[in-house]
Amino acid sequence: MGLRAAIAVLALVALLGLGIATAAYALVHSPIDAPDSPVVHHDDFAFILDGPIVTHGPEPFDTKIVEIPLRIENHAKIVSYHWVPTTAYLVDADGRRYESDQLKSTPATTIPAGQSARVKVVYSIPYYSPGLRLAFWDGVMMGDVFDGLRYARLRLRLFD
């Protein structure tokens, strides 16, 4: 009887662990639309929609060009922020991810502590891409224990 009870307890603990892991995975991977805000914060850095979004198209192969102006603010006291255009990406309503066009976007730049910079991120995406959202990911930073889960899931609504 003792062996059966031990096996039952282990099975219960394994199922509980699997349930917790599944719930955590769903929480981390479920996007959040920013509530009427053009700003996404990550630690001491802010990514801000900074002007009208420009679209051109249709281009060849049924694509359109989307140009997004951003202001990157570095609120840190000491640390510089290294911006690369791959930090910002688009996600459509079906969950497809679109990376920026490196040749047409503002190149990588370093933003000193306490300063900001204006950049433009350009995408070539399918002409029909409903529900576009702008998201950011630049890796794990010191403050991610506090805001990393929200930052990694936050999406800025562009058009509907």
C-alpha cells in the first residue's frame, strides 16, 4: 500500500506541475493590446509612436510598405541603450510575425543615458494583413523580474 500511495502522490505532483507550466506558458504567450497608449516601457527605456504611420502599396507581389516613426527615450542615469531595428516587429491578427527591412529602416544607434532618438522602422508585408500590432523585444534586462512579462506581451494597435 505504501508504494501505491507514493506513486499516486508523484503522479499528482507531476500533473500539478504540468498544469502550472501550461498556465504559465499561456500567460507569457498571450498578447496584451496597449490600452490607448502609444508608449511601451522596458526598464529605463520607452518606445513611443512618434507621428503618423505611412503606408504605400500595393507594391509588386501584393505587398505594402509600412513606415513607423518611433522615439526611443533612455531614462537611465548611466547606461546607454543600443537600438537596433530588429527590436520592433509587427504581428498580424493571425499571429504572423514580420521583421523590419534592415536596409530601409534607421540603422542601429546608441542612445546615451538621459537622451532620446527618433528612428524609422520600415516593413514590407502582405497587402492584406489585418489587425496589425507593433511589438518590441530586445532581450532580457535587469528589471525583467518586475516588468518583463508585461513588456514581452504588450502590443500597440496600429490599424484595424
